[in-house]
Amino acid sequence: MSRPGKRWSDDRPSVEAQSVEAPPDVARTDDEALSVDAPSVEAPTDSPVEVYLDRLLAAAPGSPRDVRALLSEAEAHLRDATAEGVKGGLAQAEAERRAVARFGTVRSVATAEAHRSSLPFAALARRVGVSGLLLGAIGGIAIGVSGIITAILGALGGSTFIVDISPGSHLAPSDCARWLANDPGAHSCYQAALSDWASEIVGFRLVAGVAGLVALAAFYLVRRRWTSRQRFETLPAPVVDTIAVTLFGLAGAWMLGLGVDWLAVGHNGAGQWLGAAPVALALGGYYGFRLLRDLQQAPVASS
Amino acid sequence: MGTDLVKGQLDLLLLGVLRGGPRHGYAVISDLRDHTEGTFDLPEGTVYPALHRLQDVGLLASDWEDVAGRRRRVYRLTDEGRVALAGEQQRWRSFASAVDAVLRARPSVAGGLA
């Protein structure tokens, strides 16, 4: 099918540039796709297959790689179908026109591809679960590290530095009996309470750290098993980094503020916050750096 | 109705065609058209997103190969795809025989009015 007149420029945008800029809803019907006068996309020739592929390029949703793959497959299909038509006795242009007609409208193909690109719930749940497992593991390990730091602070500054009980606090006799039983060397209920609370503050954090290590091991196990089945996926890095920098950054700032405030007013126990704040802030800083790097490296194409 | 039936069972049909061995998209569609004796009347281009989706969920895998001078994506069933095909095939047979049983049953007017 030869159309007279118009020459097309060869300086059309790259696949990547068009696929990023063109929204999925710009798909057009066959008639529009085959119209030489259609305004938005220039084609190097007016062959029905070329025009159709240009339209599909402009309308196809997905990443540049997905779009290139779809275009390659569509072109191979249309060339095959055209060759079959020519072999059956059709003229080249008519064979191309029929191949395009059988392929379906650009809109129908682009819409089907867009539906395919939308993430199924199971895949989304898998991504959230895997990313949550990793972040939970890191959080747990961070709490464990804060337990070690807090234990060191307690050893250096005494139990009162990490436990917020004041000498005048009311302590229930039943609790005192339990604390004193656990710490026979204590000279008073207050001393026994300090010892018990300090070991709880440190101990619970260390348990969280162990749980974090177990979660990290589970994460690597899942990654190994699912990678071999091509099922391992996480949330996009900028999403994970944004969540992490928010959680760790806010937690770190809050604990640092609390620790400094308690220290300033002479409140016992500031060390329990000051032992945790640096760990959270360090992680917040690390994820903040990663987030900036992600955004710098993929300012447009990330989606 | 034919189009809807084909569309509703497209995954099963594609997995069934690929049970015969790896094929590129055009060969899949040609086989589908031939085996369904013309019932397959979906726009051919919409089959590619379906193939991509089946690959996304792990039922198919693909490789790019040069076949007859053209770069083509050749699809094949994964182990998971074979299991899914067997399950879907079983479900389809149960469904088809149930529908068949209803259609073969003799109408009973007296029973319906009793």
C-alpha cells in the first residue's frame, strides 16, 4: 500500500524517550494508526506495519525494556504474517494491512500490556513481605546493638544512667521481694530494682538483636530459594529507603532528644536513650544517603 | 461468545500449546488458531501481553533467539507451568463434563411444576 506525498524525518525520539513520555492512554485505533496525517508520531515510511509499530511504540506502557521487547515481538509477528500473506498471493501492502488488522488495535494491545504490567496482589504481598522482613531484621539487629551500647554505658556510668528510677520512687513490697530474691547481694530494694531493670533493658534489646539475626537469616534463605525460581522481588529501592530513613531517622531524633532532655534535667536513665539514638541515626543516615543516590541515578525512569 | 470463551481460557490454551515444546509468539498463535479450528478470533497482538503475564508469574520462561533471520522471543513451560497446566486441565475437564451433563439431561416439566 503506497501512499503518495509525505516524506518522514528520521530524527524521531529513541524508544526510551518516547516510552517514558507517552502515557498509556494515548493508544489509538487502527484507522488512526494507519493514517498518514495522524499528528503525534512521525514514521520513516508509510507502510502499514511501520506506522503501526510507531503507534505501538508511543502507546505501549511499561519500562523501556518492556516496550522494546513488545516492539520486537510485534515487528517479528507482523513481518511473519505479512510474509505468509504474500506467499498466499497478496500484494505486499495488502498483506501488511491484513497482518496489522489481525494483530488488533494499538489500544487493545497497549491496554492488555498495561493490565499485565499491573502487579498482582500475590506479587505485591511478596514484595512487601520480603522488604518488611529485611527492614525488620535490620531494625532488630539495631536494637541489639543498642543493647550492647547501653550495657557499656551502664558499666561506665552506673545503673542509674540507664534506668529511670529515682531514689524516692515508690516500689511495691511484692516487687521488692522478687528483686531482692534475684539479687541477694543488693543492699536495698532500690539497688535490687536498679539491677533488675538494667538487666531487663539490656536483655530485651539483646533478644531483639537475636530475633533480628534470625530474620536476616530467613531473608537470605528466602532470597536464595526464590531467586532460583525467579520469584525473588523486593519493593523498589527508593520505596524501601524512604521507609527506612523515615523510621530510623524519626526514632533516632526522638531518642536523642529524650536522652539529652533527661540528661539536662538530671533525670535518671538518659543512657537508655543515648545508647539507642546513635544506632538509629546512623541507619537513618545510611538510608538517607542511599535514597539520594537512588534519586540521582534514576531521576526520571524510576517508577 | 466465542471470543469471551477463548479469552477466559487463554492462559490454559497458551500453556497447552507450549506443552508441545518451546515456540515463539507467532508460532504459538498459529498453533492456537489451527488447533481451535478458527474459534480463536482474539486480536493476535493481545496474546503477547498474556504470554508476558504468564512469564511474570513464573509459569513460562523465555529466551531471545535468532530464528529464520529474525530476533524472536521463544517461550517455554517452566516446571511450575507444567504443574499449573495439569491443575487447570483437570479443572477444565470437570467443568466441561458438568456443563455437558446439564445439557444432556432431559427436561422434566412435571417435576418442575410439582
